[in-house]
Amino acid sequence: MEKKLTEAPLVHEGSALENVSLGAYTELGERGYYENVELGDYSYTGPNCFLQNAVVGKFANIAAAVRIGPTMHPMDRPTLHHFTYRRVMFGMADRDDEEFFARRKSAVARIGHDTWIGHGAIIMPGVTVGDGAVVGSGAVVTKDVPHFAVVVGVPAKRIKDRFPAEIAAAMARIAWWDWPYEVIKARLADFCGGFEDFARAYDPGDEA
């Protein structure tokens, strides 16, 4: 039976969710873990993804085994071990280090609209991946990625842009990811054509 998405999110078996907000037509792959995550309309993840403290835009394409917002250990302390902040677990205190956890939670990774995060990529805490950007498989992203840029490697570096500058500016003005479902459906043929024609047809111009 062919899979069909609806406004109700589709969460596959084996995934654990804690404080997660899912938009319409979203899908979470098998065996994932999601903590403090917002996932915009039409975005999806493949299997074995691990997202923490992340805000993901609309139409994001996240491949399998992607890690977004990996939580950090305290490198400014004498030890990296989590007994210093998970104190209750080890019977060392009545309360955990709540301030430390609050700092980790505040380092939000942000993934823009219409992005493609390749298989096994890692997006570090606090990093922003711009709208329309592509992150290559296995890349480790430690710095912000500009809109419509393509980055690869460890650490990730910009190797090219998806569009010429004038087309990228037009796409940003069009912001088609905010169009209603029925408008996108009606213009499906235009989405399947060339990006120059699309920009020419729908660019509202600089004064819009």
C-alpha cells in the first residue's frame, strides 16, 4: 500500500518524542529521538535521526542518521563526565545542575525552509542553516550556512550556491514555502520546471 501523508503527522515505530511540535504533512522516520524540537509543515526525517533543541522550517528534507543539536559536555570543568550535572543519577546530590541543562537547551540549532540535510550529517548546537541550503552527507556543520549555499566536509565548507545571486534573491522574495496547500498543488507543474522560469513567473520584485 502506497504511503499517503495528511495534515496529521506520521511518526514511525520506535521513535521517542519529548516536547515536540509537528506541522502538517510531516513525517518522522523509524527509530528516531526528538527532544525540544519544532518541525515545520511538510518537513520529514529519515530513520535513525537524533534531533535535540532544534527548530526546523517547512519543506526540510532530512536524510537518515542525521544528528541535529548534539548536546555538549562541560569542557570548562575538571571532568567531562556527566556526574557533575546528572548528580541525582549518581547519588551525589538531591538535584541535578539545572543551570547547565538550561544553557544546553538555549543553544538552538535552526534549519531553514526547503533545506536538504544529507545522510549522516551533524549540525552543531546554535548553528543556523539558511533557507534553501544543502548540507552534504557526512558533513559536520560548525558555523552558520548562508541561504541557498551548498556545504560539504569536516568541518563543512561552502563549495557552491544552488542558484545565481539574482535567482536566490527572487526565491527569497517569493517565499513559496509559505503558500497554502491548494496554491502549491495548482502550481505543481511550475515546481517541476526550471528555476529561472519559476523565478520569472512569481518574483514579486524588490518593492513587494
